[in-house]
Amino acid sequence: MELHVRDAEGGEGTTAMAITAGNTLPVVSLESPVNGDFFTPGQPIAWRAKVKDAEEGDSADSPDSFGARLLVSAVVERGGETPPGLALMKSADCFNCHALNQKIVGPALLDIADKYRQVAGALEASVDRVQNGSTGVWGPLPMLPHGHHTRDQIHHMVSWIYGLQPGSETPQLLRGLTGEVTPPGGDKARRFVIDATFTDAGNAPAGPLSGKATATLRTRRLEAEDNDGLTGARILGGGSAGGGKFVGAIDHGHYLKFAALNLNQVSKVTCRTASAGQGGWIEIHAASPGGPLLAKLEVPVTGGWETWQETTVSLSKPDPARGDVFVIFTNPGKGGLMNLDWIRFDP
């Protein structure tokens, strides 16, 4: 397709784009876990995925073939989007031959980073080898050329590899329609993101296409500042708060939202609050601020805005059990009610 433009003064410009038909984007779905599920740091998470591709069929009919090409990436979410270099590598064939910390066909990516990270000129030399191919660098097996990638794309990929550090929170990368992945332990892992990406074989002259499914999991203890929508109140800093921040400046009727939570295995809720003002109540509603009331707990005056107290009450299971949850602060006619540090959904 070519677009030719001419302005009123006679200036002209042309741009062109190749459009190739004949290959349909594969459809990937994660049957387990599901977006919004809870996870426990340090405890294994089983995944199960399926793929449907118009040209190649269904993963249920060829599980080995589809599983070998399904790349599962799991990483603690630290905010922001996937680095462009990693995104490009996941949609290419890089992880057919390389893993993060073990040799497959080619060397482990961490070994590459350790060897070249501080070597002058190594980055550009690596870009050349990836683009043009090489042999004898890491053993007798050659690396095939990758001329279908631009030099800028390869630069992003190699830069991401060079930035890897031993012990850093790099994605876990595995293959298969089913398996297990273990998130890191400790209380810093608030969200854990599992991506399942399948790249088909293409359908000449159309090239390969990649489909992806994502599940973002949360710990049962949700920091108030990690909400998915805040109305009226504000996120404030506090050294005594669990995550160094809390939700404060709360008046009657203010609320926050957590999206797509799975309350199927939840029977009680605990809130960590403080109040040097009016105190009040916290109501937990399903689906909307005016939706079914699941729990209500009283927040007493504690004598200080960072004098925290934990309060636990029973929680009713909504129908359906998966959906948005609204945390509403109430004390009619009053302002300066309380601060909320975190909320925990327990079995």
C-alpha cells in the first residue's frame, strides 16, 4: 500500500507499507491461573494454557508441538511495561536456543552478560554477530543470521541481555502448555505477572505471528496505594506504613477499587488503619460502590495518624466470586476519618 500526499504549495511526500495476508493471529488463553487470582510468595503456581491457530489447529490435538513453542514468562511486577529488548526476544526465536541461567543450544544469557558487560565495543560486535551469524564464539555450533530483524531491534535485545545481573529479578522463562513456576519469597513481591506467548510457523508469504495471554496475580495482602482506582482520598507517604505509603486524606464517601479479585476462597478481611481524627467504618462492596455489602468493620480513633491497628471481620462470598471490589469509607458528615495502610483477604 502506498500513500502519496501533495499540499497546497506543491510539496509532495510518499510513504509505503507492505501488507501480507494469509496468516491469522493465534489465540492463547491461560486457563489457570486467571487474572486477579491470589498467590503466596515462595509457593509454586501451576499454569495451564491452550492455543488455537487457524492454520495449525488446536493445542489439544498436538500438545507437544504447541507446547514446545509456547513461552511462559513469569516475573514480579515493578511497574512500567516490558523492556523493549525482552519483548522483541519473546516474539522471536531467541529462547529456542537460549535460557537465562543454563545452556540449551547456545550459552546462558547471564554468561553472555558476565563475559561482555564491561568490554569496550562488545555491544556493537554482538549486534553484528546476531545480525550476520557467527561460529566458534561459544563452541562449534553456529548461530544463524537474523537478517529479518533491524539493527535497532537487535540493539535493544542485546542491550537487555547485557543489563542482566546475577541475583536480579529477571523473568523466569519456561516452555510448555502446563508447568509450575515459583515466585520469589518475602513481602516485596506484591504482583506476579505470568505471560504465555505462542509464535506460529507463519503461512508463506505471510510471516509468523505471536499471540499472548497474561495473568496478573496479587498477594492476599494488598497495599492500599496499589489500588486500581481512587476516588476522593490521596496516596501519602509514611515511614511506618507497610509499603512506605498509605491512603489518607479520607472523608465520608471516599473509596478505592481493586479490580478482578477472586474471592472464592476468602472468608475474612483484615484492615490496617490509623486515626487521629473522626474514625468511622470501612465497607467492602462487590461489583460497584452500591453493590452487595460483603463486610463492614469499625475503625476506632487510635490517637495518631500512623498509630496502626489491625481489625478483622468475616466476609461474605459474592456471586460471582470474581470481580471488582470497592472499599468505601463512611462516617456521615465527617472528614479526616482515617488512614488505610493495607487490606488482606484471608481464607
